[in-house]
Amino acid sequence: MGDQQRIIIRNASVLDASAGALVPDRTVVVEGAEIVDVDGPATRAEGAREIDAGGRVLMPGLIDGHVHVLAYTADLPGAAEQSPSYVAARAGAILRGMLDRGFTTVRDAAGADHGLARAVREGWFVGPRVLFGGKALSQTGGHGDIRGAGRDAIDHAYCTPNHCRIADGADEVRKAVRDEIRRGADHIKLMLSGGVASPTDRIDSLQYSVDEIRAAVEEAGAANRYVLGHAYTAAAVNRGLAAGVRSIEHGNLIDESSVKLFTTHDAFLVPTLATYSALAEEGLAGGLPPVSHAKVFDVLDAGLHALELAHRGGVKLVYGTDLLGDMHYRQLTEFSLRAQVQPPADLIRSATTTAAELLQLPGRIGVIAPGAHADLLVLDGDPLADISVLTRPDTSLRLIVHAGRVHKNTLDAR
């Protein structure tokens, strides 16, 4: 990782994600890990490293609101049997790839812990800032229960590199939420319906009672944290929203009633279209068990329709990918898939300002302004005119600055 230093980026067209517009001929000054000034060409800073953007677009670093950095394989039950140190090493490679693609903040939606986030923060792993929730909570036999039908035992050791823990009943859920918060969780995840990667449940199953969901929401709120809910069907989504869940992950099978609840409760939807196309094409080769691969097709085609409903209804949409195993390289394909429904400016907001709002960091990430983290990208091309610019990082992404450190620079600098 590069050194933190004073940096001036000159001659930049700054992308204002909120307005969906470019502000030309700006100079951005970075001190340490923060942006301290965004002004005109006359800006000066003594002893700074100067980088000429050459009139190119300068935009905030991207945010992925749904990742699993421990998911080095699509066989999640198999990964849980591995050494934690081995899984952490594999996660390090996944994190570096994310930063190389321009993601400077990610929200881990189950698996990552305080140690991994600290390793990135201190520079032992090179990667985006990690906001983690520890282990997701699942009912017995729910989406987070990785046991097959013939197995009874489950390893409850916290260091086991699985993504979930089992908690049944409102009291157990409260205790589990308190424990995750004790370990530093930025958010709490609940499994509210069946899922693809779990071996024994159905996609359309309802999971966790209303009392259990409310217990989690109450405990998270008491610590100024929030709950995200894995859910596919309208029934599961609607129940979670009514109980106070702040963001719904996936939501492929929502309907108009769900859209109304999203807006009523000022909640967020995090579609993850990239993972379904990836799992359909590469899942079996990537380790996804056949029983899970078959379930992909229950939700694959519905995702784009759900996105269209939500976009048309004014739901707050956040960029997310949920990729597993060797499929992480497809992280930027979410832009291409969503572009069938959303215009570029809305897509960019989903990966910057709207994501920052969900992650409770407005003004700190997803924006180029004084006081924000110095997470910056310089691009060849204008993503407001052509979103595919963001999908070609090897050729289009010329500069990556993360937390004030230059990670990549193919521009002339002095």
C-alpha cells in the first residue's frame, strides 16, 4: 500500500454524484486520509505531490453494499471446514481485487469480522474499507444453517469461518445481536427467507417470526446500528420492512405492495443481479452444490423485473453483488445488468451517495468534498454518458486513491 501524503489532483472534472453532473477544472487537495479542499485551479498546498488529471473525470471511490469477502468458494458449507487462517489469506486476494476494480468501501453481508476489518485498516491487507456485521443470524433450518439433512452437529466456535450463527426465539436473537455488536459489528443481518446457497430450505419459505425480527431491530437500534434482511419473496420482504428492517438484500420476488412499504419506511433495496447470472453460468464449476445451483433459476429472471418495479417506484437502490468464489471478477457486471433499467446517473448514485446513506456514512464516503475520506478515482471516459466506462478498469481506471494512499497511478505525476 502506498504512503499517505499531501496530494493535489489538478485539472479534474469532478463528478457530483448527487447532481449527476460534472464540475470542470477543479483541484482536489488531500491531507492524510481526508479531502481538505475542492476548489479552482489556483489552489496551492506546500510540499504536496501533484497529479494532473488532464481534464479527466474524477469521481468518488465505488461502494459495494453486499459482498462476502470470506467466500473464496461457492461451496460455503465446505469453506466452513477450512482453517480460519487459510480463509483469511484467500480473503486478502479477494479484497485486493475489489480495490483494483475501484471499490474503496464494501459492506460485508456475513462472514467478515473485526480482525479482517482491522487488517485492512492497518494496511496488512490491501483492499477497500470493510464495514462488517460478523455472522448473520439464522433460525434452525434457515438460510444460514449449513447442515445437510443427515447432520445434527454444528460447530459453534466463533472462529469457525462460516457466515452464520443459529439463534431461535426472541431471547436468543437478542443475545446474538448483542454479542455481534460487542464484537464491533457495523450492522446485523437476519435471514428472513430461504436462499440459494443453503441446503435444506426453500426460496419461498418465511423465516424468523415477527417477534424475533423486532427483537433484532430493537437491539441494533439501541446501539445505533441497523438490520439488513436477506429476503426474496414479497411476503418475506414486507414482513421485514414492517418490523423495521432498514435494507432488504436481493428482493427478486417483490411486488407493488413491497414498493409501497419501502417508500413508507424509507428503507433501502440492495439487488444483487450479478451473482445470479454468475452462478447460473459458473456456479457448478465454482463449487456450488447441485441442489443450490438448481435454486438459482427460481430467482434469476425475476431480478430485473424487481429492479424495474423498485426504480419506477422511487425505492432507494444500493449497488450490491453478492459474488462467490472465482466469480468475484464479475463485480462490475452489476452496472451492465442494471443499465437495462436504470440511467447512468442513478447507477452511480447507487454505488456512491445512496450507498453512503445506507452505510450511515453520508458526507464521509461516496462524495468528493472537504471532510470526506480521500477515496478517489480518475477515469478515461465519462460514466454519466456511458456507464460501461466503469466496467473496464484495466484500461479506463487511471488513478485509485484509497484513504489518502495512491494504490494505482498511470497518469503523469510529479
